[in-house]
Amino acid sequence: ATAYLLRSIDRETFRKLRAALEAVGGVAVLERASAEYKRDVGGAWGAPRVPLGIARALKDRFDPLGVLAPGRMPT
């Protein structure tokens, strides 16, 4: 399931919407939001869909200098 929101919503509502979508295998990605908003709602991408070890290995392989999307992947 995918949802497109065309207006801003409060953080609690977004967290509930994201949880409902993720519960059925969907996603809620934030395209435009402040860093504070993203941090408060669990990041731009939501729950990881790829195991962290695999994601890190891919990032290391294709971006060895860490110049693409710095800070996006959890440490």
C-alpha cells in the first residue's frame, strides 16, 4: 500500500499513518519535511526493509567514500 499526502499533517497523525501502512507491507516516505520532523517521526524512510548488514555492505561497495546521502543510514 502506498499513500500520497498533499498537505502537511501533525507528527502523531503521520506516525499512526506510517504504522498502519507498514503493518500491511506498505511504506510512508517523507519527500519534503524538516530534519526535526523527520527525526520525530522515525526518519524519511520509516522501518528498514533491508537488513542493516546488507544495506551497509551495499553502501560500502557502491559508495566507498560515503559521499551519497551522508547520515541517512543508521549507525
